[in-house]
Amino acid sequence: MKIVDARVFVCSPGRNFVTLKITTDEGIYGLGDATLNGRELAVASYLSEHVVPCLIGRDPFETEDIWQYLYRGAYWRKGPVTMTAISAVDVALWDIKGKALGQPLYNLLGGRCREGVTVYAHATGRDIEETADEVARHIELGYRAVRAQSGVPGLASTYGVAKHGGTYEPAERGLPTEHVWSTGKYMRHVPKLFEALRVRFGDDVHLLHDAHHRLKPIEAARLGRDLEPYRLFWLEDPTPAELQEGFRLIRQGTTTPIAVGEVFDSIWDAKQLISEQLIDYLRMSVLHGGGITPMKKAAAFAHMYHVQTGCHGATDLSPITMGAALHFDLSIPNFGLQEHMPHTPETDEVFPHAYYFENGYMHPGDVPGHGVDFNEALAEKYPYQRAYLPVNRREDGTLWDW
Ligand code: KDG
Ligand code: MG
């Protein structure tokens, strides 16, 4: 079998997505997600200008060699644009393999290791009460794990909370908006949120929280310690992770489990975090981590150090990534938890998919490949619209991590 065509699509059914479609001489096609929130066109151009010409004529079964060719062969390694592009190719090729062999992807990756994929939902509210009501709603829907984010008194807006209530979507159309941040106000508020949630919901539901890279390691250690009575499933992205040894300070200060890695694009971003057992969950995704091929290796490495996976699954990862992630989650021994942020009905219509939610689990479905399709004609009705993630500043105007 040979690759005869590869095309890049950019569409915006509610938010922007970049999709790669690779077609073979046998008429089988595979789909990959190439979405990098706020920098979509850079990946689209990287793919069409630099990657697609190198794919024509290759055997789509050679996923390892093609991955090495695109990673090592480019000379310039790593980086979110490069790795997102490589991921789109890798996932599309695994999709082709599954379709050619008539097998769901999980059977090519080692087979099922569990009944279904436990997912966590997002509960978000402008205050503690509104967030608690959202936790209640998600428990009702069957979720066994819920991430809770609430507005912080004294701050006009913060990560994870929709300004006017309802569903949260971080990217906004137009140029970046600016938020104002106070570590002190945030750190005083979050323990109150989780105290209220444990009082109302007891111990059975798993509760999670995302600090979204805003703390220094010593502050993260203190927040983790303050949250210990409420037994979080994980505290996510407590601090930016470029300085991997910085996590030693967090570990020395708290036993709250730590999840990191949604912005990682390679195992090299996590090598020390894993080998020193400084984290508990690796959140790198098949999308930004370079595809299924490297994620299988990253998971195997993490397994040696008792680190489990906790793949990123926000709405800026397209349904193609969700489908591929579910096959990956089902087939590895050290799966931990998968994020699930439902897409809009418009997005789901553009990307018809076999995966479904039932009793707190997601199931990838049993169709060949990853089970997610792409409606090209419908996608054309939703052209790209410039959008950015917000920017964060401290109260004195200093630029901060968002
Ligand atoms: O593009 C950025 C979002 O994916 C990110 O802000 C979402 O932190 C996030 C999460 O945990 O889902
Ligand atoms: Mg996050």
C-alpha cells in the first residue's frame, strides 16, 4: 500500500481545528488532528509545505520509520508546531493500519486492558456554590471523577471559569484578552472550595483541580499541603515545568498527587519528573506528544516509575484526538484517568465518531481504525477564525503565566 495524497483542512465549528487526511492507493484514508490552540495556521503550513511532500509514495504501515524520518530527519527537533504536525501524520497512519486490517486501533496496540476508560468532567462556577452545583450535575450524569474550578473573590476572571457561567472555552476570537492574577487571593480560596465539596459530596467521588502553571514550587507545596485533608485525585500543573528539579520542592512539601504535561511535546520534557518520581500522572497527549508511536514508549517508561497517564482532553483537541486517546488509554497497563470536555454539537457533527460515554466510562467503539471521521463538506461551512488564549498579568501589570 502507498500514500498517494495528503491534505490539510482548517475549520471552525465553534472553535478552530486542523485536520490531516492521508489517502492511499487502495482508497483507504486515515485522519489525524493537528490542532495547536492559538497557533493553528503554523501547524497547517508546516504540514502542507514541509511534511506532505515527503509522505507521497511511502508505505503507511511503516509508522516507526516515518516517525523517525519526520523527527530526526528534520534536524530541528521538538517544539509544539513540529510535534503536533508529526502527531497528525502518526495518528492518521495508525488509523489507516486499523482500517486496512479491519481492527479497532486498541487491538493493534496490545488489546484491551480494562472495561472502559474512566474520564473526568469539568465543573466550573463563578463561586463555590455554583461550582458545587456543577459537581452535583456531573455526578448525576455518571462521572466518577470531576475537576472543580471556581471564581476567586477579588479577581474578575480566572482559568477554568466562564465569565457568565456555563461551559468554559479558553480560546477567544480576536486578539488575546488579558486577565489579572493574584496568587494570594487564589491560594486562600481554593482550600475553601474543596472543603465545601467534601462536606457536600463525601469521599466517594474523585476530585481534581488545575492550578494552570500559576504558582512557584514553594507555593505549590503549600497549596498541596493545604488540600491534603480533601484527598484530591490530583493537583494539575502546579508550576511551569521547564525546571524539572523544581518539582522536588513540591514533593518534599506535600503528598497531594501531582499531574503535569499537557504542554509537553516529548518524553524529554518529563524524563527527570518521571525518573525521580516527582509526579504521579503524565498528561502529555497523543496530539501534542507526537502521536501514538512515542506515547506508547512514554507510557512504558513512566510505568517503570509508578507514574500513570492522565491524557489532556480539552475541547481544543479535536474528536480525532479523543478517539485515538481512548484506544491508547484502553491498551496500556498504567492508564490513570482521561480528561473529557464534551465538544459542541457543531464539532461533533463535523467529526462523526464511534466513541461514547456510559456510566462514567468512555468507550472508543469497535469500528476499524480510531473510529472518528471528518465531514469535509460540512467543515467548509465553518471557515477559520483567528482566536487566541488569554494572557495573564499580576495586579501590578507584570506578565505572568496563564
Ligand atoms: O489550549 C489550552 C487548553 O487546552 C488548556 O487551558 C486546558 O488546562 C487545560 C485542561 O486541563 O484541560
Ligand atoms: Mg490543564
